[in-house]
Amino acid sequence: MTQAPPIARRVLPRVDTHAHVFARTLPLADGRRYAPGYDATLDAYRKLLDASDIGHAVLVQPSFLGTDNSYLLQALTTERIRLRGVAVVSPDISEDELAQLNADGITGVRLNLVGQTLPDIGAARYATLWRRLSKLGWHVELHRQASDLAPLITTLLDAGLPVVVDHFGRPALDSGTSDRGFKDLLELGSSGRVWVKISGAYRCAKPGSNFMREATDQLIDAFGAERLMWGSDWPHTQFEHATDYSQTLSALLDLRLAPSLVDAILCSTAHSFYGFDKEPVSTDRNPLCRVASYRA
């Protein structure tokens, strides 16, 4: 009897789970902490993805654009298979508006609370939003200093939502992995419903430190690689001269982790989490209409 050839292991594409696209001419949100003096276009980003052999990517709404997600949505219409998005929305957004965002490739919402007074995310207006997100199967992405993360995450977990934590949890620059808030984040690893982005290490530690190695090792121990995802943080706003796209990828690969760990962090976890293993949700909206109505 002829023996069947062995089945080759399927190799999933690499995924960049954290990047931004914007133009300097776009209307900016009130109370912004930063305003770009350059454009970060989808065309420029795609060239970086191709050069680094990155198959899929997640575009995250920049905080300085507020809840106007139109530029993000325009980008998603051009790459329905390759891209997913994380939007910024008002707690009062309607169920119909969320459904349309879901159809447009949005998979979650971001709370960028750095430099802001903490909102009461357990209040009634947020509770309604959380229920609606839960029905869609969305997640909440949190960006806040590590010292404030644990209570915020607990509130979202109690609402039944998966949580993604940005940039290693943003421990204090001088504390690194000894930050009390970072240690509290590690304790939430056992929940099985919190994911952490291995991204933006330059926002968390001084140049030349061993933070990337120490933090990644501790996060793997606490969460498992199946709860960690890599992100480039392109275009590295406010750190444009400190790093570039290839360096952010090398920062992970140079750790020389076991291949199975790299595969989880760089490929399989994000591939499943952001629904790249599924067909995009169909929509009746004509994408040409959105492109025509967009104003830079």
C-alpha cells in the first residue's frame, strides 16, 4: 500500500496588530496631546508590510483624530482581506452605527486614556456600549499607564468583554518591569481574557535597557504566548527618529524565542483574534461612496 505523503504544517501569515494611518490635513480632536506634522499613508505602510513579509495588519484609530474614523474606514475599504481596524467611538454611539462599523472591518474600540482624567467606565452610558460590543463579539483596547490598568481591566472583564492592553501595559519609564502596575497586570494573565501587545517598548524604557527581554519573558510566563501579539506601532509617533519599522520587528526576533512562541506572538494569536481566518462581513454600502465623500 502506498503511504500518503505527510501533511505539511500550515504557516500563517505574520500580523502587525498596531499601526496608524493619518494625514496632517485631517480635522484634529479637541484636547489632543499631539498633532502630526507629516502624513502616514496606507501606501507607505503597505510597502513596509511587503518588505517585512507581513501578511495582515490592524489599523488603530489615532487619539488625535478622536471619533472621526473616516480616514481609517477609507483605508479598510481598499484592503478588505488584509486589514482590520480598531475604532474610537463615543459611548453614545448607536447600535446601527456599530453594526456598520462591524461590516466595514472594525473589530473593537480603543480607550486611549493616557493624559486624560479617568472616565467612569462602569457608568450606565458605558454599560450600554459594553453590552452592544459584547453582542458583536468585539474587544476593548486599553492604553493607560500601568498604575491605573488593573481596575479598568477588571471592570471590562466583569462586563464580559475581552481586553487588549497596549504597549506592554505602559509601565513607568524609570520602573520597567518592577512597576507595581505591571506586576498587577501579570496577575491578570490567569483570566484567559486579557491580551497584551508586544509593542512600543521605546515608550516604556530608556534606550539600552533590557526591558524588552525582561517584559516579554514575564508576560509569556503570566499569559502564555497565545495571549500576546506583536505590533510595530508605526509610524512611531513622537519616536520617529528613535526607531523604524524593521527595528521594531527585529526587537522581537532578536530575542531568539522558541519558534513556537514566535509563531504565536507574530502569527497565530492575532490571526484568530482579529478574524483573519474568516471572510469579511458583507456590507451593502458602496465603498466608492465613502471614498467620494471623504474630505482630507
